Amino acid sequence: MPHTHFDIADAARQEMIHEGFDPNFAPGTDEQIAQIRSRPFTPTTDVRDLRALLWSSIDNDTSKDLDQIEYAETVKGGVRVLVGIADVDSAVDRRSPIDEHAASQTTSVYTGVRTFPMLPEQLSTDMTSLNEGGERLAVVMEALVASDGSIAESSIYRALVRNKAQLTYSAVGAWLEGAARAPNKVTGSAELEQQLRLQDEAAEALRAQRHRLGALDFDRTETEAVVTNGEIQGLQVSRKTRASALIEDFMVMANEVMAQTLRKAGVSTIRRVVRTPERWPRMVQLAEAHGGELPEEPDAGALNRFLQEQKSKDPVHYADLSLAFLKLMGPGEYVMAKPGDEQEGHFGLAAHDYTHSTAPNRRFADLVTQRLIKSVLDRNGAVYSDDELAAVARNCTLREDAARKVERVMAKRIAAVALQGRIGQTFAGVATGVTPKGTFVRVFDPPVEGRLIRGEEGVDVGDRLRVKLVGTDAERGYIDFSREQ
């Protein structure tokens, strides 16, 4: 049975410190939480009372920091979709100890064996979490989704809400896909079943419209540690379900509505952009190797058509091809946008107006965006200067990169522990990175990444390989492969 040779939870903490994070909350945090708990709850007249609506949430099985809830109803012209986002700003005062910590960390970090939250758990999993049965303040993004998936009209406002059903991706996804019976909460409510099917219908229309505009559809598989009594017992694969796709579609819609509303209001904002891929020539080459063709200039629509053709033609190997193109896309980043600026959009989503606004418990950029929209709704004027927004955007990008490094290292440590007993076995995989530090390959079963230490000559991103596991080092997070000819 796999076991660790060192304290992997402590290793996660040390990796956080190594990448510049502070796992400890600042002095004064407990006092601030006590003050927040003692505040009288008196919603103002501009806050709508939407507690009677059949709100529900869908998230990971273990999620406790619930940032969003959803509701939909059939109206003239399509489906009216409401996405409620936890009003974290109502609890976290700007420049308070909690806010200063969040501003420096900018993101919650999920290491597989331990979570390092951006906000204290008393807030993120309780007072500002949209937990089932709790009355909470929310910022609501509302959109009328036409039958063709276009957004006919939209608005943003504040509301008092109550989550009526906390659901999970795995249970709802299996039900929507016809692979399992409905969760108990759904079987016990015909109205909730109808509500979720309507949400699924609206999400499908939104997704189809995005794909017509050129948005990319990547298949992503992620691994999670199976932990018992603090010991890693193995790995399990989490896949994208119809329920997770539903939430992803609604969140994209909400983020576009937020970005467009702020742009129309003429205020400076933080945008989320994914720039035109620098490695487009390699994408063209990779498409040719698979019998396809891409234009010489980057074209998201053409890339999406190629990917969909490949998915239909070879669904078994589509995941590794999808992963290769995703790696070649490069990471997203945060930028400050002034009114009237011509900003690069989100290449992968084929969206010109895009921001992050749907996870204020987990991402500082979303909390800042929430403050920006509330200042517009309340007509209070700018709450951040352009210089402050630019500094926030830069720090959020840097910290997100650092968080990815922590999560990547910890994923390798976890995988190294789980693979200790499989040295000498061979695996099918795909090259995912060629850097000055080495060539990296991801194997499919289990889906983990390691370094190619022998036979890397001539290998490039997207190449399919057979590799042998030649060594693991859990403490350093090393998984070493050699290429099999």
C-alpha cells in the first residue's frame, strides 16, 4: 500500500512559503471576524428580496466555499437566467486585516492534501458562503438567453437570497447524462427537477452559441488524491460532467455580463485575457500531423472546428490532443482596462469582454470587481485608482502563476507517492512541455505528468510516446520517465 516517507501536508505549507505565500492570517483577523458577526443585518431598499426563488448550487462534492447559486425561468423571448454571487464585499472592509491578506495572496490554493484559503474559513465557508438554508446577500447577474444562445438583455443588481438545494457535479451530472437516478433532493421536488432541466437547456444554448463564435472546447481530466487518515492511498480521475459544463457556461455568461456592464458604465476595470497564442505555428504543425489544416494566422474558430472534427473522428485519443493544444495556448492574465481602451479579449472563449467576478471567496480579482460594480450601482464614484487596479492585476497574475507552481509540485508529489509501486511499468502518454529545464510528458492511466530523462531528443509538445517509469522521489516531486522506442 502506498505511503509517504515525509509529512506531505507540511510539505504543502513549505511549498506555499517557498513561492511567496503566507499561510498565516494577519494579527487582528479574529477580532475582525467577531466584529463582522456582530454587525446588524439591515439590507437597504435597493436590495431585492429574492429568497422565495428556487435557488440551487452545484459544486464539487467537498466544496464548502460556495460562491454562486443559480435560478432560471421561461419567459417571453427565451430563458431568464439568474446567477447569484456571494456578496463578500459586504463583510470584508477594504484595507482591513482580512482584505490586506487577501490582496497579498490573491487566491485560494488547493494542494490536494490541504487547502490554503484566501479568506478565513469562518467567512469563506460560513458567513460569505451561499450555504443551503442560509440567508445571504448576493450580487445577481441576470440575462435573457434567447433560443439561439445569444444574450438578448442583461442586468446586475443586489439581492437577498437563500440557497434551497446544495448539489454536486457528480450526482447531478450522472443524472443529466442518464447514467444514474436523480439525487434525493431532486427526486423529492418536481419543481427542482424542472428547474435543473431548464438550466441545462439554457446552458446548452449558451455553449452552442459560444462554439459558433469560435470558443474552444477542451477535454480536461484532473486527478485527485485518495487520502485516508492523512495517508495517500492512490489517485482518482475527476472528469468534466454535464453539470460542471452547465455551471461553467453560466459563469462565462455572468463574467461577460459583468465586463460589458462595467465597460458601458465607463469605469476602469480588471479584465481577464488570454492572448493570441505565440506558438500558433506549432498548432498548425500539430494539426497537419493529425490530418487537419489550420490557417497561418491565429483563428479560434478554425481551431475549434478542427478540434471538434478530431473529437468526432478519434474520441479515444482526443483528450491528449486537447491537452497539447491547451498547453500551447498559454496561461491567462489579468490586465487593467481604462474606459475606451481597445483590449485583447479571451482567445479561448472567443470573448471580447471578459473578467473574473464569480468567485470572490477564492479570488481577489473577483472581490475587486465586485466592489467596482457595487460602486456603479450605488453611484459612489471610483473605489480604486487606475494605478491601484494595475497593481492588483499584476499581483493577481503573479500570484496565480505561483499558485499553479505550488499545485503542480504538490500534484507531482502526490502522484510520486501513488506511483511508488509501479516503477518499471510502461505507459502511453503525450509530450506536454519542452523547456530549458527539460521535456515533460503526461501519461494517461493514471493521468500524471513527469520529466522525460532519456530519449527526449526531437520530442515536441503534442507528440505521442510510450514511456517507462524509471523513478519517483516524493519529497522533491520527481517522476522520471524514459522513452520506449
